[in-house]
Amino acid sequence: MLTLSYLGLLAGLVLLVILTMRGVNIIFAAVLCAIIVALTSSMHLGTAMLDYYMKGFTGFFTTWFPALLLGAIFGRLMDDSGAALAIANKSKQVLGARRAIMAVVGAGAILTYGGVSVFVVGFTLYPIAFELFRSANIPHRFIPAAIIFGSISFTMVSPGSPEIQNLIPTTHFGTTATAGGIIGVLMSLLIMALGGICLKIMADRAKARGEGFDLPADYGAVASTGTTLVGFWPSVVPLVILVGGFNLLSLYIPVIEALLVAMLASLLAGYGMFHKQMTRPGQMISTGTENALVAISNTCAVVGFGAVASKSPAFASIVAVLTDLPGLEYAGLAVAVTVIAGITGSASGGLGIALPILAPIYQGMGLDNGAMHRISAIASGGLDSLPHNGYVVTTIRAICKETHQRAYPGVLVVSVLVPLPVLALTVILYSIFT
């Protein structure tokens, strides 16, 4: 039975990746692959799909749909009003068109480190990235990589980050968000530097081959004209309200409530300032709502698959093996979190499943809590970004309207291939110095 469960888990995961890369609807693909995992693990199909899968699906929807809805509408407001274009023009003026990638990554890092949900960051950044990349004639297919790299690869795992991937370990290791010391800071900076270099090299090589700012065949009409009546400083006011308001309110009220209040305030402020520049505010709401529904559905589908996978005997066996690596305790923790995040297709989902099981085991070995915190956080940001990751799917398809075939290779480099060797170095350094 265990062998069959292993085969089913592997088959379900591989098939999910293949179907996603081929453009098959992620909801259908996730349901199909969850059924494969359930059947090969001798689960009752009704329990697996109506209980495990749907609890994972609806749990994520309940928590994040309000924030996604406001974030998607806010992104449309920034685009339709010309505020995003004003910010893009200013960035181009200050940094130069050649530094468009750096501008997008930097903006993503600032927003994410400011506590803004990565999904909100994606919707907010895309209109700005579109104008910057078009002006610099950088291939459109690298926009998802720039957004994803700036919002999840190093910012969500850095010491002090308010993102959930850095906060989950605090509840299991009794640490603070700044745990991990100077090693954690250096490793986050290393991911930032290596990823930025790789992304620039890939874009430069593509341009050298003759690629330019080419949109996918079914992208649709491009409404922006390249000019805007909105000034730069008024354009950043809603962003300041969003980031500043969230960080201030989160000191007094729950984090999600703080995010919703700050987003609503920034949305109302933006509309009050820019409504004269908007010809169809109703279209902004309807398009934003449609984008939010697509985004949340994509992510919920993958979370549901991870919920079913986590109940399989193979999953439990993998966890048991990874936690029993003598002499390689930090490495075992790193590999365990990495693998579980890869199976579930989610950094936060992987941590949420792994740490309740792993933390007591490794704490019993007398390991440093700060080191385990930082290793766990960095480990969650490697294999989680496989093609079926909900945020990857949402960013590529719903936000950027790209395809996996065009956009995912860049994402793979900056969000998987760069963090993994840095994780290995992190383990070595903590093993030596703690």
C-alpha cells in the first residue's frame, strides 16, 4: 500500500506540473491529481474530496478573498487612472529605461517588506511593470519573473519581514521575526543579488536574439497610450496609505483586518484623487472582480491538492525519513520543509504542515531556535515555486495574461534555482557558527 501511495503522490505531482505547463485549467488539473493521490492512498474518495480538498480550498478562499478583491480593484484603479504610468515614467526618468527590471523588483520588495500581501503586490505592480518593460523594449514574458522575484524570493524570508512565511516559524520556535542574526540577513541579500543578476542576464540574452516587447497572441487590446495627466507624487499617495496604514494598524488590530482597512482607505483615496481621469469606473470594478475570482480560484485549487496530499501515507513516510538523518539535523530540517512545500505547492502551506510535526523533533535535539527559524523560512521559498504554485499560476495567467511556456523559465531560475543553493549555504553556515 505504501509503495502505491508513493507512486500515486509522485504521479499526481508530476501530472499537475505537466498539465499546468501545457495550459490546462489549474482547477481541473488540481482536482484530477488530487483524485489520483486519494485513490492510490486508499482514501475514501468522498472524504478526500469533500472534506480534505474542500476544507483546503474554502479555508484559503475565506481568509484571502476580501484582500484579493480589493487588491485587484486597486490594481485596475492605478492602471486606468494613469497613476501606474506616472510612477513608471518617474522610475524610468530616475533609473533609466535600462534599469526597468531593477525598478520592478525594488518596488515589489518595498511593498512586500511593507507588509502588503503578495497577491496585492502582483496586481499593483503589473501596470507599472508593463509600462517600464514596454518603454525599455524588454520581453513581456519576463514581467512575471520580475514580480515574483521581487515579492516572494527574498523579501518573504528575510529577517524582519512581516510576510506570513517569516511569521509562521515564530509560533513554533518561540522566536521573533528578526530571528537568524547576520547569517539570515546575508543569505537574503545573496538571493537578491544572484536573482537580480540572473534575471538581467536572461533578459539581455533574449534582446540580443532579437526579442522585444511582444505580447502573447491572445493578450487582447492594450489601452495605455503612454501619456498621463496624473503627476508622480499624487500617484504614490495611495501606495503610501496602503503600506503605511497597514504597518501602523497592524500594531493595534489583527493583521488581516489591518490589511483590509488600509487597502480600502487607499482605494477610496485613489478614487477620490483620480476619478476625473477615469472614464469608466464601473469597468474598473467589474474587471478587478473578475481578476480576483480567477486569482483566488487558481490558488485555492492548488491548496486543496496539497491538503489531500498531506493526508497520504506516502507523505507521512517522507516526513519520517527526512526527520531521521543522523548528524545532518539542520540539513534534514531544510530538506523536509523544501520537499513538503514542493508537494503542497505553497510556502506558507508547506510551513503550516511541516513545522507542527518537525519543530518539536528538532528542538528536542538541542538545535538553535533562531537558526531553525531562518532555515525553515528560506527552505519554504525553493520548491514551492514549481509551476503549480498558486501565486505563480495567478501571476503568470491572471495578472500578466502570459503562458507558462513563455514565462515560467524565468520564474524557475530566480525563484527555484537561485534560492536552493543559497539554502545549502545557509545550512552550512548555521552548522558551523551555532
